[in-house]
Amino acid sequence: MIRGRDSPPQNHRITKSLSLAAMVQLDTKAVCLHQYPLKDHDAILCLYTETAGLVRAVAKGIKKPTSKHRGAAMPLTLNTVSLARRQSALFTLRHYERLESFPAIHQAIERIAVGSTWTDVLRWLGQENDGDSAILFDALLEALYELNRPQTPWVGTSIAMHLYLLRWAGYELDTERCVISGVPLDLDHTPLQRFSPSLGGFLGDIPPGTSTTAMDTVKVSTSTVLLLNNPFDTRFYTHAIKAHRFLAYLWQQQLEKPLNSFDFLQHLLEMTDLTTIVADQSAHGQLARA
């Protein structure tokens, strides 16, 4: 039979099957890093997932008060998510379930600010379909659980995680030896250390004959370097502001863009009496506000 112009296509079942076959389903654990608003009540969620690395997913109607997906957009929470997409399209959020809300983080603005710097870094550092995403995801979860412990100093947890993320980005900061000679830095008698952005390390005793005229250097206090050496040594927590300013500088060098989340954390550090941090020998320490 010859099909007329207005007759329905006979291969609609095949078309439907091909359409279903092109659908990609992803069920995984995820931490929400950020959300980007779309028109009406929709948003794009930036997620770091256990199995697929960095993923962006459209969450339709998520900004409606009655949306059952509203909780999926809350940063610094652990969820299981069900996502789907067709070829070359963004994922769409189909379902989510809360696994961990990290209440101690969300009850302290300092801890929220610390976590926000991590998520800010991951938005630019993470990659989609990263084969090593599970390793970085586990490190993020471990840091969030540590940050969620009220007895753990958030200053130390913040620094330790950023040093880990820098190593993940391929940058190993040596805070003990000269980047040129390998000779240990004088951290006992020298109040200031010289950091070379072009060489990516500190300068100590340089071999004779080495030209330093073309080297750009930044001065960093020795106490800041000592804090970077041991983020949970509360003796140096009065230098937390300088340490985070230096970390923000390193990230700007690595990502070639400033991270605005560090500005808010710096503001909170400036408002905090860091001399009230008392060492706790049974754990990492305890932070008290003045």
C-alpha cells in the first residue's frame, strides 16, 4: 500500500526505540557546587559526582516553593541523584534523595565560607567524565565530614583541603626547601621568605652564579609558611588571614582568574579573633569566638 501524504508514518515504533536508546541514565552520589538561574522557575545545577566528575543538569521548576527537587540545589550537601540526557544535551534532574545535610557546616557561617571556596575551585578544576572522579569525590566528602565536626578547627581543615586540591591540579607546593637548590629553607631565623610565581616555589640559599635579576618574587611571612606546613598547628592560627590570602593568590595563578569566594572568607577571618583558638591535644583543636 502506498502511504498518502497525511498518513501516519509506519516506522514510529522504530523511531521511539531509537529515541529511548539514545537516552543516557546516570544514578550517582553528588555534591551540589552551584546553581545557575534559568528562565521561569528552572535552574542549572553544577554537581560534582562520584562516577562522572563534574556534571551540569537542568532542574525544571526547582525554584517553585512546591518543587520536590528544591533540596537538590542546596550546596554542601550529599545526595543521590538520578539524571538523564539525550545526545550532546545537558542532563535533566529526575530524582534526588538527601544522604547527608552536614548540619554543623550550615550552622556556622565560617564553615559555609570555607566549603564555598572548595566548591568554587571544583567548578573550575573538575572535569566531566573524569576517570579519577571517585578519588576526588571521596576527598571532598572526607573534608566535608571533617568540617562538619564542631571540635575540628575550620582554619586547619580549610588549608589542608586547598593544599590537597592544589596537588590534584598538578601543583605541589614545597614549603620546606628552595625550589632551585633543594636546600631547606631557614624557618627558624628568617622572618620572611621569598616566593617565585614563575618558578612555583620558595627561594632559599641559591647556588653561586645563579641569576635572580629576572625572578619575580613575593614576600611571605615565615609563620605563614609554618602554618602551611602544618595546618592544624594552632600556634600559627593568627596568620590564617595571610595563609588564605596566599592560597587565593596561588589559585589565581593556577586558574588564571580570581575566586570571589575567598573575598568573603577573608572578610570573616578579619572579623575573627584568631588568638582565641586553643589547642586540643585529644583532637585537632577547638575554635572559640571572642
